[in-house]
Amino acid sequence: MICGAATAAHKVGVARLRAAQTAVVGSLGDSNQALASSGPGASRGARPHTPDQGGATPPGQRTTTGTGVAPAPTMAPSTTAPAPSTTTTTSPAQMVINTSHDFAIALLETLGDPVTSQNTGAIVSWARAEGGAWNSPAKYNPLNTTRRMPGSYSMNGAGVQAYTSWPEGLAATAQTLQAGAYGRILSALKAGNSEQAVEQAVASSPWGTGSFQLLP
């Protein structure tokens, strides 16, 4: 009976040893299979993606490598200010007056009246009738006004003045016309549409020119 019991116990021990060996072998097989799946021969699709490897980029993950087109650089807004305008205007005092036509334009601009061919033609004819400024001792005074200005002086018995500059002569002529006795002349020049109207206004005024011929 004792011998039979020992034999049975021996068989049970052998069976347990074999079961343990089988479990160990199975565990080793699983480890080898896992190593093989991540080794050099494993499929790229089964390996986790890194920036220097192939395969698709997982959603939400950005990489800084590859051949994608870089975004176009943005241009900074210009801070250069526009160049200031160089347009200039010439005041009557700055004009170069060499002819009676130049004087006519300067006088009209001093008065603020329109520079029309009718106005300039009438003033040129008036200046020719008076004979001042050019070839005359009444310097800078084409219409022979008698208004005194700083530095001016009388050049005849009527008190016609010789002035020191064109700005002074223009100012004296404009101030004389605006003194109150020459409203018809100012109205005709303001209209600017008739040489005859200017000539008639001068002829009927106390200026002293009288009627004069209008130049063609």
C-alpha cells in the first residue's frame, strides 16, 4: 500500500513539473514574438510614427520636417511717410513784372478779381494811356497814382508818385482803387467780361485818365 501511494505521488509531481515547463516555454515564445514585431523587419504601418520615419502623421500631430510648401512671408506695413507736396503758389508781390501785361495780372490778383483777357486787355490799354513806369520817372507806377507810400516821392506837380518796388507800387494802386471813389471800375473788373466797361468806368471816374483807346 505504501509503495502504491509513493508511485501515485511521483506521477503527480511529474505532471506539475511538465505543466510549469510548458508555461515557461509559452511565455518565452510570446516575448520573442513581441521582439520580432518591433524589429527591423516589422511593417512600418505597425510601428509608431516619429518625424524622421515614414508613415502617416497621426491626427493633431505636426512635424517640422518634410517637403511641404512653407507659408509665404508677410510684408510689414510701410512706415515711410509720403513726400510732402511741392506745389507752390506765387503771390503778386513775388511776381516778376517786366511788361504792362505782367502788371495787369499782378494787379488783378492783388484786387482778387478774375484774370480774364478782357480785364488784362483793359488794364494794358489804361497803362499805355497813362504812360507810367516804363520810360517814365514814375517808377513802379504804371497808372500814375498819387497815393503816398513809405519811401515814395512825387515826380511832378500833380503829385504822381515814384515807388521803391513793384510790391509797393501794386499796393498803392490797389489801395487807391479801393479808397471809395472808384466803385464802377472795381465792379467792371469784378465782372471781368468787358474791356469797354472798364474803359468807360475809368473815363467817368475822377482818376484823370479820361477816355482812352483800347489796344487790339
